[in-house]
Amino acid sequence: MNNLCTDIGFKSVNKKGEQLCGDHIEIVDQNENSLVLVLADGLGSGVKACILSTLTSKIISTMIANNLSVEECVSTIAATLPVCEKRGVAYSTFTIIRITNNSEAEIIQYDNPHVIMLRGGENFEYPRTSMEIGGKTIYKSKLQLEKNDVFIAMSDGAIYAGVGKALNFGWQRDSIIDFMVGNYDKKMSAKGISQLLLDECNDLYGGEPGDDTTVAAVKIRQRIPVSLMIGPPSNPGDLKKMQTLFFAKEGKHIVCGGTTSKLASEYLGKPVVPCLDYFDPEIPPIAKIEGIDLVTEGVVTMTKVLEYADSYLNGSISISDLSMKKDGASKIAHMLFEEATDISFYVGRAVNPAHQNPALPINFNVKMQLIDEVSKKLKAMGKNISVSYF
Amino acid sequence: MNVYVCVGSSCHLRGSYKIIELMKENIEKNHLEDKVNLAAAFCLGKCTTGVTIKVDEEVVCGVSPENFSEIFNKYVMGKVQA
């Protein structure tokens, strides 16, 4: 195993007036370090295309993940897909990106715009070999991965963006490369990259896409561990153990909660310096302790983080919205959603006697549920999560 | 003089934000910027009776917008002038 990991982001817009997307993305995680991503674009649009692309991507991802050859995948699809009455063919294009042990990528492409690869922020023309399978020309590539490699797969809706509207001939692959290179930011996540390109396509279409458009980005990142400690241990005798484990973790450290940060400050022998700035009246101010990357209040802040996680997953807020805000919850959200790849929670189960007041809207169960819920959302963002209770 | 306003979870929920705003306003109004150093504090340990403030070493509980001016006059003005 190396210190790289794979970050994936994808997004689609439907052809104007369609409720279903004719493009489909399927991801199979083989283990922590290997995965198969398939982007399929079904013939036509609407329900027919949706069925074709869903079948295609499901079949291919499952077969490839089980080490069957491309030839077998293609013949299975040809034999399985329903034939379109109008056009007399069964057809769905596909792009396969397979990452093995976070060290090798295999790209197999059939009739989708070719995958764009950025290495060090520049366009990288990877070698492609063509082969004929059942009358179809399929391109295969295999290459060794490097840190910050980015693969961008798209359906043809991306290159037709703006045809007859903003641009006469649509947006060629070369122009997309220029756009992505020009807007390259080393820190951008795969989700950010796919969003960036898709938004641009949608803009070129004037918000009325002439075809289903899908962008999937795969980014090879260095693992960035972040550890978060919240709450003192239920048995005070475990405090030393909890703190030692927490501070021994490499990467960034976040401490949440008044008592927890006081204990951490005693452990480190550095004072807690609370900030007075209420950037958001709803979220308590943060504090500073030398040696800890971020110190915040506990329950109220985490509740807000959970809210942000929901909004982030459903697309109503973006990373740039979060990075502009300075309150504790936005700062935690930014570190966990954008920077971190591996997150370890150290959760203390002590009951805060001060919270045992029925007049307070804080209770112990809420706190435990919060961490559960936040972990679930982070998993949905593709993070590796571990939670230890004390 | 140091004045700390607790911004722990319970005090926050009971309105620390408002109290800090009132503190800032009143310190400015009475031209005490040079004399009073306003800061936030993480939990002062009096969660059930917040909002809690600490004036130098004295802890004052149950501060609310309603009793704010009374408390400000007694603990801040009173002591600064003494």
C-alpha cells in the first residue's frame, strides 16, 4: 500500500425536459485501495437511455471488478441490451476507469469522449491502444499513478455543450482541456472538479441542456488524516490513554467541546485562548490552543456540521461557500469534507452533569447520534472513517 | 480589568452572543476601551445558570439582556470607578 488514495466525484444534468438521465455512473469498491468506475451513456434520452446505461454500467462494473475480460463484457452487453425498435440497435457507450491498489489505472473507452488526464495540472496524453471487439473499436490504456493525477470522464453531452447557441460547433475536447488546465487548482477535490466542468457545460447550454451531460472525476490524492476528539471519557482513568492516542495520530487535530479542550490544554501545557468573534450568531466562537489545528465548542457546533454535511451532499452549498465562512462549524466542515481523506473520531462518553438539566436542549443521546450521523455523511463523501469510544 | 463571557454550549444557547454585543456596546458607550479587556471564555462550569460572565476573578451567573445594565453597572462600572 502506498500513501495515495482515490477521490471520486460525479454529477449529471438531464436533457431539457427529461426527468430521467440517460447517463449512468456505477462505482464498485473492490477494497479500500481498488475500484472500478463506469460511465455509460445510453442511446437516445429519457427512460430508454436510462435503462440502457444503467444495465451497461452495472454489468460492466460487476464483470470488470471480477476480473473478466473486456471482450466478455462487450459480448455480454451486446447479448443483453434490449434492441431499440426505432433504430434497430442496442447501444450504450461506456468509459471504464479501474484503479488498482491506488498505484495503477486502466482506462477502457468505447465511443465516449476520451478521458482527459491532468498530471501536475497539465494535460497528459496517455498512450492508447485500439482493439476491435465485435465490430466496435475500443481503446485501452494502462498507466502508473502519481500523486494529484486527475482523470475526467464525460458523456458526449459535455462536448456538444453550446452547439448552435454559445458556440457554433460545441465545445471540443481540446477546449475542455484548456478550460480544466486554466482552472486547475491542486487543492480541488474530485467533486469540485466535476462540478466545475458540469456547471460550465450547463452555462454553455444556457441552462437548457440539449443532451444528458455527465462528468465524473477521479483524483489521486495523498492521504490526509484528520483526527477529531469530542467529549471526555466516561471513565476519567481513560483520559490519558484517549489523549495519548489522539495526539499520536499523524495529520491535523480538531478538539470539540469546552471541557474536552480544557483537558487537552492541560495535556499539552498550553492555555486555551477563546476568540471573541461571533462570525455566526448561531455558532459559538472558536478558541486557540497551540499545537491543535482547531478548537471549537462541542454539541452546537457539531449539529451545524451535520447540517452542512446534508447541504453539501445535496449540492445546496459548495466548498467555496464553506471556505469563505469563519465560524467553527464551517471550519470543521471544510477540514473534514474537503481536506481530509481519513478521519478518526475519538468520542468520550462522559455525561456532562451540567447538561442534565431538562431546560437545556442538549442531551447525551443527541451527542452520540450526532457523531453517528456525521460519520455516515462523511462515508457518503467517500472518506475512510474510524470511530473509537472511551 | 478583565471581563470574560462564557461561550460554552449552554451559555451560547442562552444567549452569549447577545451579551457580548451588549458588553461591546456598553464598553464603547462609557469609553472604557482602555480599562476593560473583553474576552470570551470556554465553559466556566456554571452551565445550569448561564449566561455566565467572569469579572476579574468574580463569577457572575444568570446574565440576561433584561438584567444586563444592572449587572454592568454593578460589576463593571462599579469596579472600574472604585
